[in-house]
Amino acid sequence: MTVTFSRIAYETLEVCNGVTMAAIEAAVSQTGLAGGAGALDIGAGNAAVAIRMAKAFGMRVTAIERDPGMAELARSRIAAAGAEDRVALLAAASAEVLARTPPVDLITALGTTNVTGEGRPTPEASFRALRRTLKPGGWLLWGDLVWLAEPPGPLRQIVEATNLYADHAGWQAAARTAGFEVVVAEISPQAVFDDYAQGLAAAGRRWLDANPAAPEAASVRIDAERVRVMLEYGRGHIGFGLYLLRKRV
């Protein structure tokens, strides 16, 4: 098994982001999509969202996860759920898959990293890249970090090491600029985001306490501390936004 902080933490969480599965399901239900619809789940993590879309909505889902350790976890969860007939896992970068995938009915992209493959994409660039792989009138369920207040410079630098983020209004403006209608726009309650942050930290502590001499302990400790500092220092500045967007024809 590949051991990383992300793998350790996301084995313990239902959703690999600061949002509940109930909120995700409620948004997807507004699409009206059901059995036979084709979906991409980008940055599948532990595959919980992909499995739920297949099980609850009858969709045919391609789950994309580029991190090898997370792909291992996703593959095992898909098998354990008996969802292999409806969920196909691709261990690859999202930009590579998007370039060769025919348009689908729905894309879910929750907490993704660099969907364009070009490095630190803007919100508009990410939305345009995903729009190209949607059918006319297709749907994008996008969820990501949102600035609740203007962050201190060091916090912005740490958080935006891989992607550029926006505030709640900025995400919606970027979606409209990229050719989407905004159908749902909501920020997770602070308690939900706190539970997510605390779950990450607790999972890291438990593993390190149980495996202090493991070869991976040093890297896990560094990543756990980085995430802890970012989320604790960022409380009040960082939240999680969920946006259901429909491609304008």
C-alpha cells in the first residue's frame, strides 16, 4: 500500500472535502439526470462521490485520480461497493483524460488540482477546460476552497501554490464568464468545514502515534503539519463552496 498523508486522512472521511454527501446529492438531484447518464468524477479521492452517483442515480461514472496512493484506495472502495460495473477508475491526470473523452452529461470536480494541466489555472480557465467535455446543456458540479475574507499574504501564497481561488461571488462570476448558468451556489456551514479540518488532523495523529518508526513517518508528519497550519491559520478566511453549473448552449 502506498502511504501518504492524503491516503491516511481520506480513508477516514466520507467526502474528501469540506462538504457533506447530502449537499452533493441534493445538488445532483437538481440536474434531473438518472440511469444511463454519463459522468466524470475528477479528483475522485476515495471514490465515495463516484460510487454514490452510480448507486443513487444509476449513472455510468469514470472516476479520475492521478495520485497513485489515492487511486489504490479508490479502486479498493469501488470493488468493496460492488460498483465495478458502473464506475471505471482511470489513474491519470485530468487534463489528459479530458483531452480524449467524448462529452458527458455531468462532471463532478470537488477540490481538484490543476484541471487544465497548465499550472495554477485561474477559475475561468478551469471552467472553460471542463465545459469543452460537457454535452450541450450538460452539468458541472464544482466544489473548491473559497475565500471568505481577504487573506493575509502568506496564507494566500500557501493556499494558492497549485490553483488560484476566488471568493463566493468570484467563483460565480468566473462560471458565467466561461459560459455557464449558476443553478446552485452555497458555502458549507463553518461546522462542516471544521469537522473536515479536524478529521484530517486526527487521522494524521492516529497514524503517526501508531507508526512512529515507519519509513513514511517524516513525510506524513510534514504534510500533516502543513495542512493543520493552513486550516487553523486560515479559519475565517477559507471555506468550501459548492456550485452546480449548467452549460449554456
